[in-house]
Amino acid sequence: MNKNYLLLILLITSFFSFKITAQENITKNFQYLISSGDVPTDFRMLSQEKFEIDKTGINRNEKRSIRKTREQFLLESNFAIDGLLLSGSVLFNDPVSKYINKVADNVLKDHPDLREEIRFYVTKSPSVNAFSTDKGMIFINIGLIAQLSNEAQLAFILSHEIIHYTEKHNMDIFVEKYKISEGKDNYKSLTWNDKILAKNNWSKEREREADEKGLNKFYSKSGYSLSAINGVFDVLQYSYLPFNEITFEKSFFETKNITFPKSYFLDEINQIKGDEDYDDSKSTHPNILKRRKKIFNIIENLDTEKSSEYYIVGKEEFLKIRQIARFESIRQQVRKMEYPQAIYNSFVLLKKYPDNLFLKRMLASSLYYISKYKTYGNIKSVLPNYKKIEGQSQQVFYFLKQLTDEEANILALQYAWDLKQQLPDDEYLNEICKDLFHDLVFKSKKKVYDFSRKTKEEKKESMNFNVKDSNNISKYDKIKMQKKLDDVGEKEWAKYAFVDILKNNEFVDLFEQTIEEKEKEEKENEDIDYNKKEKLSKEEKREKKLEEKYGKALGINKILILEPVYLIIDERKKQKKRFVDSENSLNRFYYNLEQNADASQIEIELLESKHLDIADIEKFNDIAILKEWLSEKYNHKHDNIVSSSYSYVQQIAEKYDIEHISWTGIISMRQDKTDAFVYLVYSACVPILIPWAIYYAVTPEYNTYYFNVLLNVKTGEPELNFTKNLKHKDTQDFLDSYIYDTFYQISKER
């Protein structure tokens, strides 16, 4: 398996920023959502402890195969849910979570015991979704809150998810899918296609049940308006659209010196389809139309006068929380490389908050990343085909596509530099401006004189004077001059992007400094003659030999180790991942890291979320931010990209007094040797091979993968990328040798 791919998989599976202090300042700025208060028990108990408790609730009178299936569900679900809880993507005691809990209090006002069982958490995902677990935890995506129209809609969604919990739908679906897959009970004669349909139909029935029982048991008795439910299905039907649908203005990114050609914008946009009666035969949910009809058949028999409120907690608080959710959703869209969506949503919110610095920062980020992906390739990975986009946001997708690599670079630099004047101490803006300058000079090969210091009007006036007053040029030259005059401000818009900025000495100095760096690099390359090349080659070879023999010598005396990973896989088993063994080995791995750090005389700060105390809220938030930073870094296709979490990571680095972060882990695999029987049969024909075949069949085969990536916090670049893939069991002595070797390379000096 490709090592980088394996690291990415681990990062995604293991890990699934301004701070909110005074929401009254949201009109001017926004700071990222963080958790607060005591760390809940859900986050502090080991997965296997939860599993052992849950196992006691299994009915021992059921068939053994069903008991085993239920046990497998509890095992998998406990570890999967804990993976989410500790991924850095879940919030608690933040403003949005607190509001959701207030709405839940009203929905469950007649069920106090049930209210005590259920915990509501917010996930930092921009997608429109909510989901329930069999553990009494219900997760609401921040993207769902951002799209709601009123509080009553949230109340119905909570009612729906509560039914999933009370009816144990997750467990039932897991067990029923096992029966279908194995062809048990009523599913004995089903074909493969019939089994898929049966699984989907079973899931759809549970969704219908959640709608109906949620309405009858909770929502209809909560006082919320029954007519508001129709809006819930509208939210689901149009969940792929932005927060609002308004015309994207051609002038949005224009300045007095920048005017984009009309050809950069569509004359007509794709109309919104939002089909609600789609084919749901291959879906786990009924289509929207079916759900609407079913619910409204029930509503016709209910007393609508007793259920008329759109807000009970309060309209003002709902609007405030929805706005917070929208800001956080945009931040997450940038993190997840959904740049056109982030640009359009920022444009929508700037209509209400025209001076909001957070929104402008998100625009600067999105333009920067679009520029990087255009400059270094892979733009299709972050800029989907505009033809498939519906509604007004299609203009953004089309506009970004029309920009050339060079133009995207210039627009991003112009926008980021202007914003930098308002936020001169923003480390992130400083870094992306430097990076954009580098691309402008090194990639586009631009000089200061390539950009006009005159405005378009001044240039036109000068050119127009030449056309009128020159008697010594032919009419053909006059026509060409007139054509150039007509082109000023549109086709050559990028030439005038820095007219005002070129009056800024810092901008010019940084521009010229970058040019000098490029010229110096080119001169050094030119000055290296053949003999020097040979000498340099020998020096490189010598250093390579030293590294091969003694390893690196980084001379670093303190590092932060973030959320180590330990994964045990047994390919002989149906359930390949050994959850409990992996968690136990991870606990030993923490101890191994600390012992080897002491032995190699390097100081480590171990940040891990498996052993949180009730008061570890600051540690929990630090881990969440660092995981965002690390996951974003691995999601990018290029190393030389500044992470959107850059400023926040610098603050954490300063807090822990470190300059390097290590991400390390072990994957231990026991190989599947189903081919051993074939070897034994074959060896019967060749007796001399029998001893070898028997040895092969009875000897377990292991493959252990160890990695340690050391990242420079300031540059984001890896200074050590140590990986070993070995045919060996993960014994402690064996692993200690490699852990010690890694730490020794980090701490020692040549």
C-alpha cells in the first residue's frame, strides 16, 4: 500500500479560528466556535469500557447468531462514536449546543427521564444532516442549523432523531442487514439485487417511523407549529444550495482600478431544480415527496390550534445562533476546500455585515487557495464543473474558471493585501501575501514595471491624446491605438490591479525583494560550473551516506506529539480491525513514547484525547485545532500551501513553547494465509517441499508499519518523515528500537 495514501486514510479515520467571546461583535468579526465547561463523561470513558457495560443489556434468550451480531454492533458503534467524539469535530457547551439543548428541553418537557438520557452535540460539518446513536447521543451538523428558517423546524428534526434512539433503530437496522446478507429467516431465497433493495426498504421504514412517531409523540405536544414541518422538507430538498439565493454582482471583486470583462460572467444561469420525487429505490431514505404526503396525512387529523408557535425559546436567539452557524459553516467550507461555496456564502452574509473582517478573511483564503491550485495544477479538485451548479452561485464557479493562473494570483494578492492593511498583525494574511508574491515572481515571472502606476482613466486620456494629435502615423496604426484604448480596463484589467497599492512602500519593497531572491537563485544556478556541480554532488552523496548510516541530526530538544495512532488488523477475521486490542496497544504506546523520549533526552508534550479529565477543556480545544490543521495539510495536494489554521497553531506553539509537532503511529497486521492449503496440496506432489509448506501453514505472518512525521509549525514542512514497513510482529522491544531511533535522530546534533 502507498505510504502517503495510508497516512491519509489514518488521518481521515482517526481525525474526523477566532474564539466566541462576545457575540454582540459578530457584525464586525467572528471567532471560531470552541467547547467550554466540564468535559462530558461521553468523552472521558474508554471505548471498551462502554462496550463492556452495553453488552450486559443483550437479551441472552435470543439466538446465538443474533446475540453475536448485536455484540458486534455494540463493539463497532462504541469505537466509531468515540472516534467522532475525539476527532476534533464535535462541540459541547458552545452557544449553538446550548441553544439546541433549550429546544430539546421543550420537546421533551413531558418526558423528564428520557431527557436525562439524551445528550445533544454539534458537529462542525457544513453538510445539512443530523443523526442519532444508540447511546443517547444525537449529533446536529452546524450546516443544518445554518439552513433552517425557524426554531420549529429544529424541534421537528430533534423529535425525529429522538425516535431513532428510543426505538433503537440503529441496532435493528444492523441486525436486519445481517439477516438479509446471510439469507436468514424470510430472506433465504433473495438474489443479490433483492438483498440490496430489502436493506434499503428496511431503512426507509425506520425513517418513516421516525417521522410519524416523532410527530405524534413529541412534536405535536410541544406547542410548535404543525405548518412549520413543510419547511423541514424544503430544507432537505434544497440542502445543496447556499444560505440564500441572490444575484452575484459582477462588481463584487471589482475596485476603481479593476473591471472584469463581461465574458467572465454568464448571461443566464441554471435554474434550480430541486426534484423531490426522485427514484429512491437505491436510497436508505424515502424521497421528499413521499415523506411530505405521509406527514400531512397525519397532520390533517391533529389540532393545529394547540400547535401554532414558530418560536418558543425565542426568535431573536434563533436568528443569532443561525448566524453563528453560518459563519462557522463558511470556515469549515474553506477547511474542506469548498472555495466557490465559501465565496458565495460570504458574499451573501456581507450584504448584512458589510464590514465583517471574518468574512473578508474567508474570501482572502478562498482566493488564495484557488490561485494555488490554478498555479500548481489540480484545480478541478477544488473547482467543480460550473455546468452542474444550479442557481446564482453558478456565477462564482464560472468566474473562477475564467481567471487564468496569473489573473487568479493577482486578484488574490490584491484582495489579501488590501485586507492586510486592516489587519496588519494577522500572521496568516502576512504568510499568504508572501506566498502569492513568490508565485507572482517565480511562476508568472512578473516585474514591478509590468503593472501600471497610472489609473485606467489616466492611461486612456494619454492614449486618446496620442490618437487625436498624432499626424505622423497611418490610419492603420491609429486603428490599432484606438483598439488598445478600448481594451484598457477589461482585457488588461490585471495590469491595473496594483495602481493604488504600488504607492505603498512595503508592497513595492516586498515585490522587489522577491524579485531579488529569484535573480539570486538564477545567478547561483548559472555560476555553478561543471566542477562545482561535481563537488556539490559529492557533498550531497556524503550527507546522504551519513543519513543512511547515522540518521538525521536535527538538534531539536522539545516536540509536541499529537494524538498517536495504533491500529491492529487481523486479515483472517471477518471484522479485520481489532478494536479492543488496538485501544490497549495505544495505551502501551503512550508509555513507550514517554520512556523512549527520556532515554533519548528529548522533552515531549503528549497531547492525546483518550485520557481526558473533567477539567481538560483547554487541552480538548487545543487538540481540536491541531487536528484541523493537520487534516487540512494532508488534504491539500501540495506541501507549499499555508493552512487556514496557521494563526491559531502559532498561538498553541507559543503556549507549549514548541516549534515542531510530531504525528506518529503503528499499524500491525496479521496476514491472511488462506493460500496455505494450496501449498500443502501442491507439496504432496513434490515431497521435498512438504516441510516448507507445513512451516508456511503453521507460522503466523505479520506486517508492522511504523511512521513518525515531524512538522515544522512555522513552515508546515516535514523535517523528518520516518517510515518503516517490516515483516515482524509488533513486540515491545522491536518497537522501542525504532521509537528510540526516531527520537535520537530528532534530538542529536551531527
